[in-house]
Amino acid sequence: MDFKQIQELIKMVNKSNIGELSIEQKDFKVTIRQKEESVTQVVTAAPVQYQQPQAPAQLPSQTAPTPPAQAPKTAEPPANTITIKSPMIGTFYRKPAPDKPNFVEEGDVVSPGKVICVIEAMKLFNEIESEVSGKIVKVLVEDASPVEFDQPLFIVEP
């Protein structure tokens, strides 16, 4: 995460009702807190499961289902593609309004600066622009679905 992304997060938190935002990546962690004490909405990431130590006979049966559940999350896109990820938490929309066409379809060619979707966060509609050039190979998220920070949205072939 670079300095510009951190500045954008600070601006988003200041403009919103979010009291605190924490982001953790491999060896990086940032926490942004509002000065105000009142928080009207709390946004949390998926809870981390903690397993209470139990008898050894029960432990293998509880840990066995975990690897298959994580396998789809770690599936890598083809080597010659670029994944466009969500820059924020919110609701993903493929079109600017219900009666308008989608910003992009599979097979469309995009270039840097072209609006590819909208993410609604805290009643603000944020236009998300492509940062890469290429052809949209796959749309990974359904219209009007919630998305998390850094969630893959599109696969683009350069």
C-alpha cells in the first residue's frame, strides 16, 4: 500500500461515519481513527475463527474442512492477465443507473481512466476507473453485490 492510497483512506474515513478502519496485509498494518466519539455504523471484516484447544481426537476433524474452504480463495488467475481489485468496501454496481447499460462487458477493451464500475460506500457513489489497458476477460462480481477492500472485480488481458 502506497502513501497515496493511505491518504485516500484518511479522506474517506474523515468524510464518513466510520469511527475506525484497520487494514492488515502481509507485513503491513494501518489503523485510521476518527476524532469524534460517536459512531453510528460499524464496518468489520470477516471474523477470524479461533479454535479453542480441545482433545487431540477432535482436533483433526475440525481442521480437515479448512483447506478445501480456502482453496477457491487462493485460485490464481491465468498468468497473462491482470486482476482489477476493489479499492474500498461497499456495494458494487456495473451500471451508472438502473435504466442505463453496464459500464463494461466481457470482451470490452478498457484503457486507463475509463470508468468500469461504481462502488457505493456510505451513500457516496464512487466511480472506479481502470488503471490498465486491455480486454475484460471476466467480471467476477454480481451487480449490486457487497465487496470488500482488495476483492478481485475484473480479470483483464493486457
